[in-house]
Amino acid sequence: MHGFIGEFFGTMILIVLGCGACASVNLKQSYGRGSNWWYISISWGLAVTMGVYVAGFLGSQGHLNPAVTIPYAIFGLFPWHSVLPYLSGKFLGAFVGAIIVIIQFYPQFKVTKTPKEGNTVGIFATRPAIKNGLFNFLSEFIATFAFIFILLNLGNFTSGLKPFMVGLVIAVIGTCLGSTTGFALNPARDWSPRLAYTILPVPNKGKGEWSYAWVPMLGPLAGSLFACWIEQLATI
């Protein structure tokens, strides 16, 4: 399957844990309600760590992110024949992960009746703190550039304690750069859960906010391509 299984289950775990943290913070009658940005950043970091461990054990390279797979293939770091299975695994795994979060928090969705109370697409996908298309794009570009540039210098990040290091990178990017847009860094992490929230019968749900969705798709891809290019220049 060229890594499909690993990417599917790894990304599923990433979304179950990461979006689960966001649901805990936002939805009524959750013990995590109102927790701070540290809670979100650390939770997403650990979610990535656990996803990479699962993906690596199940036979993939633990990308969990099209902004890793596509630029790596373009710059000769990953075989093109595995790109489609990897991307399919990521987007499908993220969608299934979102379904699991909806089921887990269904009673909390039912009592959280309006977007103002916290029932928004922001549980599943990213939203900007200040909506400004150019600067939102630049925020995702810069944050993803930092992430991928560090990742490129970690080598095989599925071995030993390296998944934990990847999680620490995610957490520190979240605390330092992520508060502007919610640090998507990952088109699959944003688009599939956003789609799940949009089309599935989530109680009292708000809008999918698809007019913003181009930012977490294009910003991470552009930032990761730039990181790979700079890395290539630096190692000539």
C-alpha cells in the first residue's frame, strides 16, 4: 500500500487527539473548558508525536502532512509513486478522526448551542485571530517554513525519540507563532475535519468558513516548498 495504512491511522490519531483537545477547550460541560493556549499547543504537539509513532510502526515515514510529502517529492527526498497513497491516507484518516471526535463529544455539542458559546468550525479547523488574507497566508507560510526547515534537519523522524522531538517542534511553533492563525501547518489537518464539520450532523454547528480555507491549504505548501529550497541551497 506504499504507506497508506500508516498515514491513515497516524493522521487519524493526530486528529482524534488534536481536535479532541480543541473540543475540550471550547464546548460546554467539558472539564477542559476555557483552558489556555499552552494547553492547545502542547496537546497538538503530543498528538503529532503519537501519530508519528503509529504511522512509523505501521510502515509509513510518518509524514501525516501533505506539506511534508509534496515538497519532499518535488525536491527528490521522497518517491513520487508513494505520493498518492500517502495523500489519500492523510485526508481520509483526518476525516475519520474528525468523525470520532464528533461522536466522543456529541453530548457537549448538544448543549453548546451557538458559535458564541464555542460550537464553531474552530474545533476542527483553523481560524485567524484577525482576518487578513495576506498576513494570514504569511503567518502560515512562516510557521510552516520553520517547522519543515527543522524537520529536514532531524533526519528520519520516526525513529527513537525523534517523534517526541517533532512534537516539541509543533508545540513551540504553536506557542511562538501559532496564535495568529491557529497554526494549521497541514492542509489535511485543516481541510478534512472542516469538511466533516460541514457535512455531518453535528448538533448546533456553525458555518464551515470555507472562504478562509485557501490559507491553511496554500500557506503551508508554499512555506514548506521554500524550506526545502533553502535547505537544498544550504547543503550544496
